[in-house]
Amino acid sequence: MRLMRLPGYHRDLDVVAVTQDGIVASYENGWIDQVNRTGDFGPVGALPAHRRQGLTRAVLLEGLRRMQALGMDRVCVSTGESNTPALRLYQSLGFEIVNRYFAYAKMV
């Protein structure tokens, strides 16, 4: 898989929460930049039926633990400005908003 050959990809930083039925209910992919000692989460998500159960919080906490063990001093995550549930989750884990950006699209 091409994703697994990209710089900064580490299979051990992929964390999932799986239901008893074997369904991946929540997930995060972790990436690291060892030169700058910075980690990054993305993508992060949960299936709609499994949201608000603490699963994404658990996978992010485990991802943070793994990144810290690899020497990361800073970890980033991005989401849309209107994604209030994600913003609340990230802030509850100690993330702080450090910038905002606008996405532009043109219908053609």
C-alpha cells in the first residue's frame, strides 16, 4: 500500500477500537517528523453508530502515548472549524487551537 511507504508513516502509530463483531469503530493514523520531534494525527474518526462512547478519545490517548515514547515533543491534529464535536474532544485532551484557515472552492 502506497500510504505505508510515505515518509513519517509508522504502522505502530495506527490505533483502532474494534467492536466484538470485528468492526473498526474508531481509528487514528499517527505520523511523526523525527527531525522536528512533531507528531500528527490524521485521519481521525469514528463510525456514526460508535460516536460519543469514548472510543476516539481512547485511540487518541494511546496514539499520544506511543508518540511520546518515540520522543515527540508536540502533536498536531486538524479539523474543520465547524466540527464542534471534534474541537471539544481535542481540547478536552489538551490540544489548543493555534491557527485557523479558510478553504476555498469554486463551482465550475
